[in-house]
Amino acid sequence: MSLVSAQGLSITLHPDGLSAPETTNLNGYVPIEFSSHGEQEFNISLNRIKDGTDIETFVEVSKAVIATFGEDSTADPRPAIADFLAVGELGGGVLAKPGETVTGYFRLEPGTYVIDASPNESGDDYFYSVLTVTEGEDLAAPEANLNLVMVDHHFSFPATLKAGPQRWQISNMGEQVHFAVIFKLAEGATAEDLGDFMASEEPSAPPPFDMETSYTGLIQAVSSGQDYYMDVNLPVGNYVAICFLPDMKSEKLHVELGMMSSFSAE
């Protein structure tokens, strides 16, 4: 089956790697369908390589960033992030769950891209595929139900939004890279409960978020000035979005600078 169609691209995650197109002449906001046949959750990102950067260098730098966010890492991630931003741009991505298919709309222009995948929780697996984009048909942006703007250091979530299937435009209008970990709160839990739980070195109570309906990693990292569109399906409930990335100008995390937002899906 062809990985390229008139409508968009298809990328499949297998236990031993990625199946993805090598070239496309689709430009603009290209629909990309991600399917996972693995047994664990993977973060899949679409990255544009800056001119003059070779693939090997990019992969090495990308792995270094991922390693700094590992469970056992005590390294300051800011130098690795700075090295990454010198060679590439983050265009968004998806959380690929076993047996699921997710669609996003990503802005492509002529150049070289790396699609990379790494485990969401832990593990040393790292898969990547190179995509060359040539000049061609320019696809218009899709319609969106919500334009989520990320700035330094704030989310533009409304207090209440629609539950169920919808499409979000995710835009980074700040100077730094941003992303969002989204937690669906457990019944009766509050954002303050979540903050206290995360601040505790040895939490004694059950997590104040819904363990059965996880949206962790829903919004992948996006470089300054970039945007993409993502189809989501939120159950009714209360949510908290947090950016845990480090501030490049201080020793604080973005959440410590105010990048935490509560909202409800009704």
C-alpha cells in the first residue's frame, strides 16, 4: 500500500521501527495519519532540519534531549534543548497509543524533515524516518474548533470547552519551545490537589488524576512561530494543562512561571 495519497501521508509505528514516506510534494497543512502497532505509548514528533545540518548530527542531538528527560536523569536539559534548536525546529506531533490511529495536520514546506519516535514512559528505543518535501500542491489549513495559543508563559484555554470529537489549532506564539501535559482530574480533585501531589517527594494518596483516561503528552513540543492541528476527543470532565519545560532564561520550569491552566469539557 502506498504511504502517500492525494489526501495526505500515512505513518505506522511497528515494534521495530517506523514505516513512512521518503518524499512528498504536498505543501501547506498536510494531514498525516499515525497508526501504532506496538505495545507501548510512543511520542512521535515531526521536526524540520535546518539547512546545513546532516541527519546523523540531528539524530544525536535529538537523542540527547530525550535522555535529559529520562526518569533517572539529573542533567539540566537546557543545553541539550539549545543544541537542538540550533539544528532543527519542532513542528508538533502525537502520542501514539497501541492499536490506535491519530490524525494531525502539519505545516510542510520544501526541505528535509525527521519523524522520530521514542517511548512515552521509559526505554531506550528510538526510531526515525527522513522525509524530503519538494515544491508542489499547497494544502489549506483545516477548520478548527479551538485555537490554543501558547506564549511565555500562558495557555489560552477557555474555562469551558466542548467535549467529544473536535479539532484544535495549536500555536506557539512565544519565544521559547512549549508543550502541554494534560491531566483529566479524578472525581472531586482540584488543580491544587494535582500541584500538591507533584510537589510531594513521596505522595501517600492516590494520584488526583484519572488513571483510566490518560491524555498525557497530547500536545507535543512546538518551536516558536510554529503551529499544527490535532483531532482530539475529550470525555466530559475537568482538566489541567501544564508545561514542564525549563525556562531558557532562568532555573525555573514554565509551570513555575504560570504555565498551568484549568478547564472543563462539557
